[in-house]
Amino acid sequence: MILTVTLNPAIDVTYYVDELVRQAGLRVTRVLERSGGKGVNVARVAAACAADVAATGLTGGRRGQQLRADVAEAGIHEEFCRIKGETRRTVNIVETERPGLPTELREPGPPISQAEWDHFRKRFKSLAAEADVVTMSGSLPPGVPADAYATLISVTRSVSAAKVIVDTGGEPLRLACAAGPDLVKPNEAELLGATAADGRTRLDRVLAGAAGLRDLGAAAVVVSLGSSGSVAVTPDGRWRASHTAIPGGNPVGAGDALVAGLALSAVGIRAAGSRADGSWAAGNWAAGNWAQALRQASGLAMASVLAASAGEVDPAAAKRFAEHVRIREIRGAKA
Ligand SMILES: Nc1ncnc2c1ncn2[C@@H]1O[C@H](COP(=O)(O)OP(=O)(O)OP(=O)(O)O)[C@@H](O)[C@H]1O
Ligand SMILES: [Mg+2]
């Protein structure tokens, strides 16, 4: 079972306008509302690939109720803890007449009390005991300590042999690394924000940053580079995945799809043990097969760019994309 953790989930609202003009009244041409947060997106993508997925985290109020119902409706085991505060919103403003990334308004999230955090850790412990892979994604709400992911990694280790994947930035990422996760997945900005990565070229800086996170304690690092693909720095070697850029798609949540793909390829261990079907079994990074795992995860990330909203993928499109991902081993001196 894949267990996804989203401590600060959100109801994502997307407004479409022709062009964003400040200090003016704008006509909204389309509104979308859906349950989100990075770990929820991971869960949706993994569930779309027919994996057994449970989602946990902290939700509250009317929006929390809506989020839990949406998660259950997507075929995911809904295991969220209730909190007193109201689940936050994020607002994305997409400008249809101006290509580029949307403008995002991110609410910080409701304050979490000590009792609520204590209760969550207990619930998490029993869920982690049943998991093959645990993913921990996104920002932390106010009141949750910066070492929250580090704590959850230690809790996981105390109850299971599950692989742990962490996708966050800043101090929570640095502290999580010190607790020894199996894999961290920063994007380039998160990587450079968390490490003093130096280097002449972009690839040199990425390799140096990833080596820095491994020095802190992460076993492996996959750095996502947007349309330029990704780089894996692992105990088994280093790889570069590259592919064509998809123009005009929606890259929000592509990193979450990449994490879902990496989680799926780790679950492949079990699938391979019972019945070696399922293409995910072949890509098992936990057995050192990084090239295949990156290929499959990149295919899912590309398919998510093509889909209208974060957390959505067409698994058939992902398989087609995966065939065209170029994987190259990076040899030579370690940065
Ligand atoms: N425009 C694009 N065209 C094709 N593939 C893309 C594009 N943008 C992203 N990808 C794929 O998605 C992966 C993750 O993207 P990215 O680095 O943007 O993640 P991220 O910043 O963590 O995103 P998020 O946090 O919104 O999920 C990349 O490694 C790449 O494989
Ligand atoms: Mg990300």
C-alpha cells in the first residue's frame, strides 16, 4: 500500500481571466474547484494507475469535509485526521491571453494545536505499519514543527520497512534529510534554496546540491528540472532523464506525478515478488533499477502536464511518453 501524507492540504480554486491586471475589476471566464495539496495529487495519480493508496493528513471544517469526500470518491482510502481549523484554499489565476505560469495565492493553512499534532502522529504510526511506501509532500501548516517530516520518518522506521519519499523545501527538507529518507524529490528552486550548491554549469550545480542533500542523510535524490527532465543521484549511480517539453500544458502538479511514479516503482518490489506482471515492477529503484524507474516516473509527469488539472493522468499516455524518455548515466568524478 502507498500511504501519502498531506499535512497542509487545500481546496484548489482556479480562475481563468484573459489577462491579470492589478487594481482593476476582471471578468472571470471559467472557475474550477477541486481538492488538492501535493500529497493528495500523489494519491490521485497513484490511484489512477490502479495502486492501493491511502491518504492521510490534517483536514477541518466544511472544506475539510469536501476534501475527504473527494479523496474517497477517487478510490483512495481516506484516513485524514480532523482538526478544529478550516482547511485552506489556494487560488490559481490562469491568464488565457498570456502564456506562462499561473499566479498562485497560497493561504498558510489553519493553525494546528499540540494535541492535534500528537493525535496525528499516533494515527500515522498505525497507518505506516501497513505501508510499503510512504510519501510526505508539501508545506507544513502553522503550529506543526519544522522537523515534522523527520519525526514521521523515525515513526515509520519504528514500525515498518516502508520506503520513504519526501517532497518539500527549505528547513523541513534539510531536517527530513537528517532522518535518512530513502528518496527526496526537490525541484531545482527547492534544491538550490536548501543547499549551498556551487558549480559552473546548471548540471554541475544540481549534482552538487543533490550531493549536499545526500551528505545530510538522504539515501537518494531526484531533482526535477521542469520541462528539462530530472537528475537522480543515488547510491547506485547518477542518471539524467530528458524528454521533449510539452508546450501549453499545465505543469502544476507534475512534480507530484513524478513522486507518484517513484512510489509506484518502489511498490513494484512486492508486485514482482508475487507475480511479475505490471510494468512498474520492472522499474524498481529500491533494487537499483533507477533508469527504468525514472523512465516510468517521467512518463507519468509528462502525462500530468497534458492533463487539465494537478493530480490527473492518463496512464496510457504516460506509457507512451515513457518510451521516448532518454536516460543517460552520468559518469565521472562525483560533484
Ligand atoms: N512543460 C513540461 N513538459 C514536459 N514535461 C514536464 C514539463 N514540466 C514538467 N515536466 C515533467 O515533470 C517533472 C516535474 O516537474 P517540475 O520540476 O516542474 O516539478 P515541481 O516544480 O515539483 O512541480 P509541482 O510542485 O507543481 O508538482 C519534470 O521532471 C518533468 O519530467
Ligand atoms: Mg514540487
